[in-house]
Amino acid sequence: MTAILEFVKVSYCYPGQDHFALKELELEVPAAEKVAVIGRNGSGKSTLFLHCNGLHQPTSGEVLFAGQGLDYDRRALRSLRQHIGIVFQNPDDQLFSASVVQDISFGPLNLGLDEEEVRRRVEQAAAFCEVTELLERPTHALSGGEKARVALAGVLAMDPDVLVADEVMASLDPWVRLRIFDILNRLHEQGKTILLATHDLDTVTHWATFVVVIQQGAVVFSGEPDALLADKPLLEKTGLGAIWHQPVS
């Protein structure tokens, strides 16, 4: 297994709080896998994701990308975010331009790319996420599912090696969820690494090729889905066994 992201004894405490959201967390994320990250609300999933491309800097410990420790100066982070893109749970936290085309253009423009390359990337990302017909629409007029796909297109226009998606399926209807999964699967076929935070245990069994379970700020399992399903004591300890075949809200 080649690890594309590594977390070495990573701890993180939010400013003004007296408890750690992450506690000496250890994790190696394998390259080119579909990785499902599961855990209860407050377990540390989102905090972990915000460390992936330097939005958070560990209180202690180290994050590595492709074997190199992260550098948190502005230039290094700008470079890192070309390789690791994050899609937030609420697309309204990500969409801030007046129109869809402006929003998808934002990342490539910040890279200093010429106009022709920016246009090419926008058109490619829009087609990939099936939002070409929305390019001239104002972002505030989009439906929830449309916003999710536009937010995803904005990240993909940067052409990242790793896509980090924080519970992007949570509020979507089943039809939109299928479209998002189709996008993620096509990205994986291109060799991309996908990290998806989820509460949906069916995603673990039917989509993921690698699973990470987080509890109280630490990784308590990482490995293949079948190995997790076979670990009855861990399923009982984490409470996953009790809800495995139950609907997840």
C-alpha cells in the first residue's frame, strides 16, 4: 500500500476550547482508493478533513502528503490545494460568486492560468459534473442538488489528485446521490483518491474499497470493508453493529 496522506500522532484543539477534537490520531490513507470515513457526529471526521489540505494546522503531530510534511506558508498551501481539494457538507459554504461559471473559474484563475486554460478547465469540470446548462445561472437560484454538483465542479477544475468530500450526500435526495456517486466513481477510475465522510453504512459495504472508523478523535479501525464487518467486538464497541442494517437518518 502506498500512502498518499499520512497523519502522525496528530492532535488538534480548537481555539478557546479545553478538549482535543483529534487525539494523537494515526492514519495512512492509501492512494487511488475509495475511502469511507465513518463515525458519530463530533467524532472528529470534519476536523480530520480540514487537516488534509492545511485549512487546520495540528496542535501537535504531523500531516504528510506524498511522503512530505506539510508546509503552512501561503505559497506551499497554494500548491498543496492544487493536489488536494475539499468539498464541504453545505455547498453554500463554498459557493460565493454571482454565477456558476464565475464560481467554477475561481480556483483556476487563482492558479494564474491563462484565459484559454481556465475556460477549458471550467468546461471540462462542468461537463464532468453535468452542470454545463447551469453555467450562466446565478448560484443563489440553484437547487440543493445543483449546488452540490457545482461545488464539486469548482474543486475538480483544480484537477486535484485527492478529493475530500465531507458528508456531501447528507441532505440530497436519492437521485442526486446516485449522480454524485457516479461522479466519484468516474474520478476513481481516473486514479484519483476519494475520501468521503458518511453516516451511511451501505456506502461502506457497497462503495468503499477502504474504511476508516473514527471515535473520540482517534482512528479505531482502518482497512478493507470486509475486515471491519468481520470484527464483531469493534462493531459492538463503536455501536456500528447495532445500526448496520438500520436506516441512517
